[in-house]
Amino acid sequence: MQHLCGDRAVSDSDSFINEVSEEVRRDALYGYLRRYGWIAVLAILALVGGAAWNEYSKSQAQAEAEATGDALIAALSADDPDARVAALTQVEADGAAIAVTALLTAAAQQENGAMDDAAATLGALAVNPDVPEIYRDLSAFKAAMLETNEDPATRRTNLEALAQPGATFALLAQEQLALMDVSEGKTEEAIAKLQAIAEDAAVTRGLLERSRTLLVALGVELAPDAGAAETEEQASE
């Protein structure tokens, strides 16, 4: 009997200790929540707010892109060239859309005969740091291609800068320099430039054919094109 009473007393004691321990842990948890719970609330609000802002930013960017596209379409649909140019210059754009808008504006100005205005539009785009480099290079090349009252020496200087090795439109600029050489009677210089273009590993098929055609016109005897010779050999077999 005493043994049973002893076991029951130990059991009651353990149960009491467990209840007290659980209560202590519960009180400690509530204490932590009261002290640091605001951090968890802020973290949840930050996550929810960040997701909401991300979705809002995406919808805003899409809305702005659509508005710019609609404005460009409306401007290009104008029948009068002056009205088309005026509408294009009023289009507000950001990022890469700036380049697209400027290139379309310059094309409309060129079509309208306003070469100096087109050159100014392209020149501004060429030095705009807010657009990708490819568009800046393209605008600089297109500006050099315009038939303006620009001094030939200045045009040559601009093309030479674009023809540097590694430049995006280096070979096309070299082609324009070769054409300038031909028009100025500098046949040997033109031939050297055209041969360098034809031998460049990055030359496109169209540019290669134009270079070879002009070389033949300048009296240069060309070796048969390897690709063409192979095609003829296969055809004969």
C-alpha cells in the first residue's frame, strides 16, 4: 500500500511539474510574441507589399508600352508628312522605345526632305546614354549616310570612327568609305577597302557580293568564289 501511494505521489508530482513547465513555456512564448511579434507582422506586410508592388510595376510598364505603341501607330497613320513628323516628335517614350521613336521620326523627316532635321534627330539619339548601345551605333551610322550639306571631310571622319575594328557597323562604314574613294577618284584606296571587306570573316553574303561586284567594276580580277565553285562542281557531277 505504501508503495502504491508512493508511486501515485511521484506520478502526481511529475504531472504537476509537466503542467508547470508547459505553463512556463506558454508564458515565455507569449512574452516573445509580445516583444518580437511586430517583426513577424512587418515581415509579412513587406512580403505582401513587395508582391503587390511588383505586379503594379509590371502592369504600369505594360500600360506605358501599349500607350507608346498606340501613339506611334496614330502618328504614322497621318497622311500629311508634316503632320506625321509633328505627331512623332510629340510621342513620349522611355528606354528602348526612345530609340524606336527617334528612328521613326528621323525616317519621316528624311522622307519629308528635312535632311538637317533628320541628322539632328539621329545625332541626339547617337549620344543618348538612356538607350542601348546598338541603337546609338545605328543612329550614328544612319546619320553618316544622310545626304546633307555636311562637309565631305566631316562625313569621312564620322565614317572612319564607325569603321574601327570591333564596331557594330564597321564593315558597312568601310563600304561607304570605299564609295567615297571611288567618287573622289581614289581607286587604289577603294580597292584596298573592298578587298579587306571581302576577306573579313564577319562579312555578310549581301555585302560580300556588293564588294566583289564593285571590285570587278574597278578592273580587279577576282578568284572564283569557293562556294560558287563547289556548287558548280556538284552540279556538273
